[in-house]
Amino acid sequence: MHIKRNIILEGKHTRPILTDVYIKEESKKSPIVLFCHGYKGFKDWGYWDLVAREFASNGYCFIKFNFSHNGGTIEQPIDFPDLEAFALNNFSIELDDVNSVINWITNSENEFSKTIDTSNITLIGHSRGGGIVTIKASEDKRITKLITWASVSDFKARFADEKARAYWKSQGVIHVENSRTKQQLPHYYQFYEDFIENEERFTIKTSAEKIEIPFLIIHGTNDPTVDLKEAKALHTWNPNSKLLVIEEADHVFGGKHPWEEKKLPQHMKQVVEASLKFIKN
């Protein structure tokens, strides 16, 4: 297996997009699986490396990356050393980042071009990343399959109420604690302004209804972060989609950071197996 980590891609927004590629050397070209992490996420979280290896060992070119403004840096891609970047992040930037990665991997100048099948691209997104990939798949004809893991169904519902937004606007910034690192992570008010300016585009329901490619939705019954009803909503909006509910699975399907074990937790193993089966068929 060929693994290349921390490839530096230049996106549209000043900060680099750190990218990892996992690919098994095979005679036939490997279909592409592009994975997008969620809120307060990063490409090296927990067991994502094991997930990448599992897909690559099954013949796929698996790509995972840090959103340019997720708070990581080239020197420290794990966690959130660049709080200014985190504060400047928004959905427009994340969608641009996904586009930059797709443009890069489908470019014939790219070092992997002779070993990948650019006509076969599956997007996978976890949590907030699920919302991002649903929007992207509804807009980009290059995407051939879509999978969401514990995805959100509504970005607007996650913003504070009117009173809290007024405070946010007056201060220019609010902070959210990262329960693991205890950092106070800043959001500038531009995050909300970007959403409102692009609300039609960022309404996941609208995107889900437009999806015409194969669409798999996976969610756990015991997700304390994103309720199972959000997966059911996505499925209702796109009746041709497939919904897989994993009994007793939480938001990260049994994972945590750091993940020291050599194997995936049982629930994530089910997620990966179901996803591979879906892509193959």
C-alpha cells in the first residue's frame, strides 16, 4: 500500500489544505473515495487512519484532508493551534476546499493520475462534513456516489437563538469549548453572515432532494450529538436513498481520540463494511 501524508494543496483561501492519500498498487485503476471530517474534526483524528487503510486495501484510492480553516497547521495538523483560522472558517470555505481537492485529484498532472479512476468518485462526510458533502454532491456532476456518517440535516438549526445572535453580533465573536482539549474555540460573526448570504445553497434539505446518484445514510440509534431523526429526515427528502441504522452506535461509532487499538471498534467496522458494499454494488 502506498501512503502519502500531508500533501500541501493550495486552495482558494490563503491557508493550505493538508491531504493524505492511501492507495493499493494494482493493475486496474482505483476508484476514488474522498472523506470530509466534521466540526472540531481533523484528518488524523482517532481511527481515520485505520478507515483509510481499510478502503485502500479493498482497492480504493482513499483521500482524507484537513479543511483549510479547521484550526490545524502544516507544523501541527492535529488539534487547533491556529485559532484565527478556526474563527474565520465558514461553509463557503469548506465547500471551496472540497472543490479544490477534487480539482487536484482529477487533474491529469497529479502524481496519482495513472493509477486512479477519476470517473468514479464517492464522497463521504461525517457529522457536519455530511452536510457539506450532500451540498457538494448536489452541485457537482463529477460525484458518482454519496455516503453520510452521522450527518446533520440542518445547518440553520445549529445557530444560536435571536438573543444570543444579537450578543454575538455586538461582540463580533463567540467561543465554544472543546471538551477534550479545553480550548475556547472562536467563531467570528462572519460565520453566521456567510450562512445567511447563502442560505438557499446551504439548506441541506434542498440539496438532499436534488441528489440523483446513489446515496447511503448511516446513523446510530444512540447518537447524543446528532439525533437519529436527522438521518430519517435526509432519507425522507430523498426516498431513493438507503438508510442504515446501527443499533446502539454513538456519534463516532465507538471511537475516540487518540485511538490506540489496531482494530476498528465494532460499530465503525459495520459502517466501513456497509459503505464498501454500497460503493461496490
